[in-house]
Amino acid sequence: MRWKPGFAFALILGSSVPAAAQEATPEALDQLAPEIDALFAKYQADQHIPGMVYGVVKDGQLAYVKGIGVQTLTDKSPVTPDSLFRIASMTKAFTALAILKLRDDGKLRLDDLAEVHVPEMKSWTYPTSDSPRIRIRDLLHHVAGFVTDDPWGDRQQVLPQDEFTKMLAAGVPFSRVPQSQHEYSNFGYALLGRIVAEASGMAYTDYVRQAILIPLGMTASGFDVTQAPKARYALGYRWENGRWSAEPEMADGAFNAMGGLQVSANDYAKWVAFLLSAWPARDDADTGPVKRSTVREVAQGLNFVSVTNRIGTSGASACKQAAAYGMGWRVAQDCDLGLTLAHGGGYPGYGSHVMLMPDHGVGVFAMANRTYAGPSAPAWNTAVAMERAGLLEPREVPVSSAVAEAYAAAKAAYAAGDLGALRGRLAMNFLMDRSAANWAAEFAALKQEVGECPADEPLAPMGAMSTAFRLNCEKGKLDGVLLLAPTTPATVQALRFRVVPPDRD
């Protein structure tokens, strides 16, 4: 069994976690390609999709990409990494980052009332007299109180801007009080598009192009699909009554900020690679069009957390995810994949999905040209297959000098059977929580069970002030956690040991 620091940490804290995964022999991504291809081929057949493209971004590069099927049923032109697909609600991530960049540039604040930038909202009637007025932040996180509007909102793409202004002036009904619960709203992201335009002084599409697409080299991407090169255009279809029919092409309109972007796989991989490059935090030069710290901010949920199953065939047996909506992303902690950011896209004629694993520098995305055929299951199944194949290498957290020194003293204390080696390193609470005599008794009991511990695994820090550790002992193993206190110099506030059960070592 392989040493998993999160597993050890959870054991020490007494929470329930699954058994550690079997050690996998890492293999190259091209060796896994037949399995990935089979996942997407099955999905294409089952969902009656004319054409798809999918890709894996790893270590800043488009490590694997493949097109299957056709762009159009008329000329049978094959899908390639340069084929252009509408990505529907995956556009929201671009809108969210545009808002954050405008915040960085001093053009707005996330706690601004939205009506400051959209004056038509000032006359709205809220559901209760104590309702908070909608902030920009509420729109980003889908907590503005609007009703879920996927079917209706998807057809508003073509709405002219002046008609949208009239809609806003007329007011909208609320589903609930703002800031009380998450409820997904395309209308809310259309409002964000209007705010981007007002704050930037240019059309939403122009701002996204200048601030994000062009700096990332996404030259094939855009919002005006009527101007897309027909030789690379993946026409959208619906499957109904046992046959395909073409969906109407929807020109750019007032709801573009919620779902109007068109991209190729080669272009979209640049976006995924840029986002993943924001992790981990570091001292390197910050050269992207948006600051790394700002990109990492999109992963912050607004505390409306749900417990969900992982998408894909492993969902029923995998441990539950804790999920929330960040800013243009569904954010979840997964016990196998770590931090995940994901979003689907459903649209007349198109379906898409993207999932990022920032802890590993890996992203998986897919696009299809059939209404609402978002390939979420094969995308997540690909991620799980990569994890099982040993291809998700964790980005290591460096061991701080404070942790290293305290850990060395803790090991020496265990070897000696008393706290002498930790003298001068203990926080004021340590001996109040357990006396030195009781620590000596615990060390003696542990040694009786597992013996001396002459070797250990590499430390697995959770940050600069804590680490999980594993000691390899004469008659077994010990998992432990060392936690420093926020003092200068750093002192030990907690030290915990637990014998590893034989079936989990």
C-alpha cells in the first residue's frame, strides 16, 4: 500500500477515509490512450454525437488530443484539434476572470451593488423588505436569488442588447431572497457581461478578447460564430425521433457572457494550461494576463457546500465530494483527485465539459456537437484512469525549516521515550493538554507494540506549519501529525501518533 499523507492525517484526526489505493506503476500517457479513446468512443455512440474532440493538458502542454466523428453531416469533414465548437456555459469561467481582472485594475469591487453598474436594477422589487441588494459577488457565485434557467437562458443568446436593457428595466421575479442559497442562473452571468462592458468601457466580447484571448494566443476563438471559418466549423445538431437535425446557429447577443464562446481544442488547451499554472503559489515572475493569485481565487466557494458523488462510473463507489460553486467553476475536494474545478456546457447543438486538478497540474476537456451532450462522464473517467495509472503526480509542498527541526526533535523524543529533546520547543498549551509523565507512558506503550522506529518516509507537509509523517518501526508503522503554533519562534502545539493497522500499511 502506498503512503498517502492525507490518509494519515485523517486517521490521526479520527475521520472516516477509504483504504489507501494500491501502488500503481506509472505509465506514459500514450500507453493509457487506448483506454481514454474507448471511453469517449462509447460515449459518442451511446449519445448519438456526430463529432467530438477531447484533450488532456499536463505540465503546461496539450499532452493528448483527438478528434472523432465529423464536423458536419453534409460534407463529412472530420473533427480535428482545430475544429471550432461552442462551449456554452464553460464561457462563464472567462466572464468570472474578466470581472476579477477588472477588480484588480480598480474598475470595480466585488462587493459593489450590481445596480451601480446596471442602473436598470435600481427599481427592482425584492422578495422581502429585508432582502439584501445584489452584489457583483452574488452574481459570480449564483446566489443572487434568480431561478435556474438552463432551457430558457440557452435560447437567449441571440437577444439584442437593447432588448436586454428593456428586460432589465421591467424587473425580474425572484426565486428566493438573495444570498440565501445557491441557484444556478444564466441570467445572472448575462448581467455580469453587462457589468464587464460598463466597467471596461468596451463591449464584453472586445474586453474578453483583448484581456484574455489574445494574450493567451487563442486567436481562433471568439463569439461571432457567423464569421467562423466554415472549413473548421462544427455545426450543432440535435438527436430527435431517431435522426439528427441541425440546430439554428445563434449569433452573438446579450447573453454571450453566460455561454457564447467558440473555441478549438488547440486554443482551449492554452486556457487550461494558463489556469493550472496558477498553482502552486510561488515567487516566480507573474507574467500572465491575470495574476496567479487572482486565478486561484476562482476556487473559493461561497460556503453553500453540498455533498455529491463524483461524476463517472467510479462515482457510486468513490468517497463523497464536498462541493461548492466558486466563480465560474464547480469546486470540489476529491479524496483521490484532490482539489477539482469543473464545469459543463450545454447548449442547442453542443455539449462540453472541463475538469481541472490543480494539485497535479492536469486538466481534461471535451467538446461535442449534439445538444446537451456534455461529455462529463468520460472526462472524469479519464482523470480516474490517470490516477490509477500513477499519472497524477502531486505537486510537492516544501518542508519548512521550522517543521523539519521540530520533526527531528519529535523523533528524538520518541527514541528517548520522553520529551527532553523537545524542551524549549513546546507551545504553552502542550503540557497543559497532556503531562510529561503521560507522554512518557504513551511512548512506552507505542514501543511495546511497534518497537523502535529507525526509519521514516519523506515528510508530507500540509503547509509551512504542519506535516503528516510515517515512521517505519521494528514491528509495524506509526502515522503521525506535527502541528506548530503561530508563535515566533515556532513551537509545537500538537503531536499525535497512531499505530497503522496491518491492512493499511
